[in-house]
Amino acid sequence: MDQNNPFLSPPTAARTFGFFVDGQWREGGEHFERASPGHGTPVTRTVRCSVDDLNAAVCAARNAFEDRRWSGLSGAGRGGVLLRAAEILRRRRDEIAYWEALENGKPIAQARGEIDHCIACFEVGAGAARMLHGDSFNSLGDDLFGMVLREPIGVVGLITPWNFPFLILCERVPFILASGCTMVVKPSEVTSATTLLLAEVLTEAGLPAGVYNVITGSGRVIGQALSEHPDVDMLSFTGSTAVGRSCVHAAADSNFKKLGLELGGKNPIIVFADSDLEDAADGAAFGISFNTGQCCVSSSRLIVERSVAAEFEKLLVEKMKKIRVGDPLDGATQVGAITTEAQNATILDYIARGKADGATLLTGGGAVDLGRGQYIAPTLFSGVSRDMAIARDEIFGPVLCSMHFDTVEDAIQLANDTVYGLAASVWTKNIDKALTVSRRVRAGRFWVNTIMAGGPEMPLGGFKQSGWGREAGIYGVEEYTQVKSVHVEIGKRTHWIA
Ligand code: TXE
């Protein structure tokens, strides 16, 4: 390791983490060793927690909720802790980005940008804690007044994936905390380090013990037990549609816990002939390559107007060939490693299916050999028909499929021809087309002449099989509340019994 800057090369030995329950670090017997997907060397060891560990964490979160040590604070009190957490994250930005890049394989520059976004999440969450409010009804007649209270839902289980371990965490945690809930977090087994580091940050910021607990371990054992737990009031799950479905069954078979689900996507990017084609090509290259396409909002279906399709694809190929695929710890890298071996195999398999199904490979199409780690070149297929697997399935890799359209109606129809509805974008200089398409495409997030832009003020979540509910912003806080109607009689009651 470089002695002057410890964040430029992988550690010489794996760092061991405990897990975090009731404000205390605990040790466990068995460990899970994680190798950096960019380097192939061990970087972290986390505990394979047991279901008993999980039960202890839920119990701690329940006690912390019931005695109101957190929900009993004013919004300003909770917001103050969140603002301090933002400051600490600012101080520890490079360190957290380093562990994120090591475990996930994403470029360090991108990881640092993500931590900046996470800081903003805490700042917005702090404001939301103070602004959260209910409603009142002054319309029920002179003798009745109605108030609508928002109360925290209780103990929240939070299951997060490996593609944005810290970002997805921070798009939820500040808003859950703003609402007054307590929680048990189960990060992906391959990317748990930064979720554990957040426990240090929140403790230093003054969060009471038991409010934020982290249990590490497998999805099959710990994730499943959390989703089935009868003492968890709400579960926020981000991951595959298949596991999302199993969470729905688990909730129904246990206590009908409320669910927030952010699942897969197969997101369209619609390019009209009247757009700025240079801008649109840059957006398309970014939209499919950012985070190696392992992004639920990756724009993986290019829907381009036929009259400019050839010109646009040529422009796009030129741009995609210039993308710098490289070592995640190299500050110049734009596209890093594929996070898991399983995901790497899945992506290569889809590329092979695209070729076998008769799509035309325009660029990329295979692994990039950097001597260590697993990397895949940004890939573009043209001549894709809507029934091909590469056009229908979420590949979760840097593989873009181009399809062509002739009319606005065709474009909308193609964009909506998917079971998913997470995100979409349109590129045009015509305001009528932009508004028509943004109103007709069924997706939770929509961009006009940009892609993956936004801030934690804006809600995120999906239509159709992309999920339930919304995260972030005031909408995100409200998801973690219950609404209670309070009716107040004014004056003397009109008696029922004469
Ligand atoms: O996801 P899993 P995987 C999609 C993407 C990817 C595919 C498979 O298409 O190729 O899913 O990825 C926990 N009960 N997305 O297999 O298994 C697991 O430990 C409860 C899209 O890694 O869904 C991890 O913490 N939890 C997505 C989390 O679920 C369980 C992000 C996600 O893992 C569980 C990731 C169970 N039975 C993958 N089994 C997005 N929307 O961004 C596993 N888990």
C-alpha cells in the first residue's frame, strides 16, 4: 500500500469487520471473504451472522422504537444528527469511496461522486425531518375538527444490493431516520463494508444506540429471515424481481409488513431525429456504461428514429470506443470491473445470445483483459427485434440494444413494451414531443435531454414490475409513516340516548 496515500492501491491484507447491534460492535464465528473484482485479491472479511444475531438486532430496534429515544426527539433534533452525519461523511469521503470501489469494482472518481450525492441525501433528510407534517380538516362541521397525523411506521428492515451499496443505502437511511423509525440493515454479502462504516458515522453524529443496526450475511438465510420477521413493520428491498416476489410472499405469510420494492428495469432511451445527436449519443453511451450497466436505471434499450439511425449508431460507436475501461483505483477510469463472477458470466451469456439470435454487433462484445479482475467492453447491438432476450431481459451489464421507429406512437409503444417501468428518457428539441412522450411512457423516473440526473429531493421508484413505493425526498419519508386520523368533538355532544 502507498504510505502517503493509502487509497491508491488495494490493501495488503483483508480488513475484518464486526457487525453492529444496539450501538455495539460484535464479533462472529464464520466470515465471508470478499476479493476485489478489479484486482482479484481479498479486501474485506465480514461476519456470516446467524438468525439469532438477526433476532437480537430486531429486538434492539424494537426497544429503541418503543421507548421513543429517537421518534420522541423533535424534527430539529433528528435533523441535527443527520446534518452532523453529512459533515462526517464529507470528512471521510475518500475513505468510504475507497472501500466502495474495492468491493464493488466501480471507478474511484465515480465512487467519490456518489458519496457527494449521499451527503446531499443526509442534508435533504435533515430538512425533511423538520418539515414532515400531517394535515387538518376544518370542513367537518362546527362540532368536529379533523387532524391527520403522520407517525413513524416502526421497525424497518432494509435489504440492499451490490451495485450501489452506499448510494442505495443513503437514498433510504436518512429518510427512514427522518420519519422517526428504527432499522435493521442487511447489505449484500459481497459489499457490506460501507454499510458498516455508516454505523461509525451515525454513532459519531449522535444517533442513539439501537436505531441503526447492521446484520451481515447471506440473502438466503438473513435476508429471508428479515423479510419473514413478525416484528418488522416494514421492509424496503432493492434487488432482483425474483427476490422481490419472495419478499411479497414472506410478508403475506408473516405479519403483512408494508413493503417498499425497487426491482429490475429495462429502460428506454428514445432519440428523435430532431435532437442534438451529439448530446444524445453522449447520453446513450453514459446511460449504458455508467456503473458498467449494473444500474437499475441504465438505459439499455435505444429506440432511435429510423431516418437518423445509421448516423446515430456510428456516432455512438465512436463514443463508446473511447470509454476508458480500467482499474477501479485509477482516477482516469470511467468503467470499472463487473462486481461478481456470476454477473460477469450472465452478461457474457447475454452477449452470446444476442449474436446467436442474429443481432448485429457494432462494438464491444466481450471481455477486456487487464491481467487481473473481470471487465467487459461497452457493447452495442443493432438490428435487434423486440422479442430477442437481449431486448426483453434486464442484462445488468454494459450491453445496449438498438431498435428503430418511424412515428411518435411507435416510439411510445416500443418504450412501453416491457414488464418493467423504472426509468426512461427522450431526446428531442421539440417540446410537444418531449411532453407527449414523458406523459405516455410508464416509468417512475423520466429525463428529457439528459439522463440519470437529479437530486435526493426527487422521488425514485418504479411502475409495473419495477416495484412498489417511492424512496427519497419528502415522498420517501412519508413512505415510512403511518397516517392516523384524529377526530375532535367541539362543545357538548348531541346525545344518542335521549
Ligand atoms: O440479486 P438479489 P442478485 C438484478 C439484476 C441482477 C439480478 C441478480 O438483474 O442480475 O438482480 O442479482 C438479498 N430474501 N438486480 O442475485 O439476489 C441479497 O443478499 C431476502 C437489480 O445479486 O436480489 C442482496 O442483499 N433477501 C437490482 C439483495 O437481496 C435476499 C440490484 C439483492 O440480491 C434473498 C441488484 C432472499 N431470499 C440486482 N436472496 C436493482 N434494482 O438495482 C437474496 N437476498
